[in-house]
Amino acid sequence: MDSPFDNRLRHPIEAAPAMALAAASVVLLAYPSTFSPLIPAMAKWIGAAGLPLALWRGWQALRVIRYRKQLTRLPTYRLRASNLPWSRKRLFLGRGFQWGQRHVQRLVEVRSPQGQALLEPGFLYRFARSLEVQAERWSWLGQL
């Protein structure tokens, strides 16, 4: 995931192998004699070895899912007024970060046609905004 060319806008394809590995491992652990009647102990070892692999692939899938969900969210940034730097010559724009190749790559990916759908607001957001527009017309609401 931390390779120079990690594409996190793709579908989390790691979820399918994770679920398959987890299911196969659980079945091998629960019923070892069904799949290898000669060596049930080996089936248990294979099932036990498959669980960490399933967890690893599941973790990779969750990272992709979390990245896609948090594209439209900004991290919370709070600062007390007393902590604001004050100057007559400079303007405080907030905390910054070192812009690198990874950020350029992600910006290009999000601006691509495939990434535009991820930046569109969800159904609940659009519904709430439409209620705001309709509520402006309700005169009784302003009197509350």
C-alpha cells in the first residue's frame, strides 16, 4: 500500500480474497477430517495459517475503503483565539504540510473521470440540502 504507485481510488478487491481465506480457514478448523481424511492435523495447520492472511488482506481492504470514504472530509482543526499568531506583515493560513509526489498523484487520480464520482455528495447530504432550500419557503419555521 505504501508503494510509490498506490491507487486507493480503486475498488477494494482485497475484500474478496480476505473473505474466501477466512471462510476456508474456519471450515478447515471446524471440520478438518472432511477435507483431508488422512491428515486432519495438517488441515488444522493450514486453517490456522490462513487466518492471519485473511486478516492482512482484510486490513488492506479496510484501508482502501476508509480512504475512499474520507475523501470529502476534512480533519478537525481547532485553535483558540489566544493561540493565533498575530503579525502585521504575515497572514496566518493555518497549519500546512509538505506537498509531495504522493499528494500530486492523489490529486490527479481524484480529478480523473473515475474519481469524480467519489467527490460527489451522498444521498443524505443532498437530501439535507434540499430540505434547507424548502425550509426557506416555510414562513412558520422562522417564527420558532
